[in-house]
Amino acid sequence: MKNISPIEDREEDYNYKKDNLTSPSQVLRKLIENSIDAKSSNIEIRIELNGLNIIEVKDNGVAMSPQEMMISVEKRSKINNLNNKIFSSQGKSLNRISKVSKLEIISKEKSKTRGAVLNISNDKIHPVKECYADIGTKIQVRDLFYNNANIRDIVKKSKSDNLIKIINTYALAFPEISFTAKSNNKIILDAPKEDKFSKNIFISRIKNVLGNKIIKSIINFKNETNGLSVNFFYTNESNSFKRKNYQFMFINNRPVYEEKIIKIINDLYKQTFSEANYPAFVLFIESNEELLNISKISDDKISIENKNIVKILKSLFLNAFAEEIYKDKSKNKENSNLLDNSIGFHNKYEISQSNKGLIIKDKDKNKKIEITLESIEKFFK
């Protein structure tokens, strides 16, 4: 494997002699990345029949001109009208998608009064026509893998969980973008653009994407060292899961799967909390990609080859879990002190806190009575 930047999606990494699109999730990933690279602030997604009938992604970003639309569906195409792209993939995947689907692209530039529509069906590119359209781009993929019955059968039998995770993944990484998504006309995500002045923009986005249950037990650990910045959100032992469905990792905002790092987190979590299940976590790593020495395995799978970086990350995760255990012990110690300490009153009696309520002791007779919290609450009704 050759080393590449984690934020660079080079044309030579693909074998254009083969159709390497084998799942709706690959198509959805590419379309969402196109919209993010187009500087969109709003992305709307629609899916039908696990993506086989329709995958539609609409954005309000920088649109394509009719000429760029034609270029985008050419082999080895690349639209270069944007700087500072995160994924560098705008347009490059559309040719491959058009080979396995019926593709429609509608795009309207901000300076134009009308948009343009381009249709490709049965591998035939139809002439670009003018049309009414909103500013931005809408790409609709219909009848995905219509020319490959084997893949369609496999997808029909599978669940759409992976498509939902793809959508959630990009929504977590880009809280400054509004994401809405529907599957078979049912809303599966409604995450408005997060307020940049909120106390923690990522906490707010995690809540909107993954829900209240996870956010109630979330812990945030941040650290910067040796050219490495880590922003780590994870659930404590009170909220663990049998599967790894709620684990997300990003390097320089690009979603990736790095097996070594994910295994380190899960192993340390289990050892630290004596927990058999897995935590939910959202991990952001920022660093110079040359320092990480990344090898690309597939579109989203990578390997960090710098062993020192792997050791540093392991140490940071250990510190993250150890910090929480120390806090828990300190809290338990405080509670223990409250239970152990007693307060004298009326010279003859002592009052102390118990797990169930209050204990009143007669010092002379060395007798105790306990008043439960339920009894106390009745007095104040």
C-alpha cells in the first residue's frame, strides 16, 4: 500500500477498468462528499428501498455550470471550481455512478436565473437542458445496479443500517451544516445547523444525531501533544452497547476506520470499566498527515503506520479513561464522607445521612432510628 494524505482522494487510487461500486452506501458517501466540498450549509437526503430505487442528495452549495456538468460525468473527470476541498472528490465519482444507475443532475449557479439538467440512462448521456431549479445541486440516482442482478439481490436482503450510519457520520463531522434525511418517506435525521456560539458545538450535534440517551452519559476528553490534537467523546460504563454501531472516527474531519485505534479504545474501555460491551464514541484527530504516515486500504479504511503516534494515542485514551475513574472515586469518597459524618444537635442527639434517608441517634441510650426519604417527602406534600 502506498502512503497518501487522509484528506486527498486521488484519481490514481481507483481502478477505472473495474466498476468498484458495489453498494448503495458507497454511492451515498460520494454524493454527500460532493455537497460538502461544494461549501453547502444545507444538505437534504432521500433514500428509497435501501438506495436501490432512489438515492437523492440536494444541497445549496456552489453549483456546476452546464459545461462542468458534462465534464463531471466524463471518465477521470474532476471539477476544479472550488478551493480548500476536504474530500477533493467533486465530480470524479459521477461517471462510475452513471455506469450502474440512471443519473440525473440538476444544478443552478447563484448568478443565473435558470438551472440546467443532465440525464444519463442506459449509459447514454442526454443533452443538457435548461430548467427551473433552486440554487445549488441536486443529484438523483435511480434504479441503482439495474444492470447487476446479483448486487441488487444482496442489497435487497440487507438492512439500511449502513446507509443511516453513513448519514450520521457526516452529520457528526460537520455541525455547521444542516442535515435532513428521509428513508421511504420516514424522517431518519433532522439535525439543524448548530449555533457556533453554543457551549460545545459537537456535544449539541451528537445529541441531535445520536439522541438523548447517549448524550446523558457522554464524556469529553481533549488534549494536544506532539503535533497531535485529540477531541474524544465517549460514553461511560452506564451506557454501553453490544455492537459497535455508535463508534465514529475522523482524521482532519474525514471519516475513517482505523482498526488498530478502534481496537485500542475498545480494549482499554473494557479493561478500565470491567465492561463486556462497547462504548459509543466520536473521535476527532487533527494532525499533519505526513506525521501520521497513513496507508489507504479502501475509501474509508486506513492504517496509521507511525508507531510512535499509535503509542501516543493509546496513552491519551488511557488518560481519558483514568481521569473519569479518578472523578468517580473522588465523588464516591465525598458521598462516603457525607454518610460517615454526623452532626450533633440538642446535645443528646446526632443526625447523619444514610443511603435511604436520615439516621437520628440517641447518644445516651445508644439507639438509632431511620427516617426514609419517602417519609420525609410526605411531610412536604
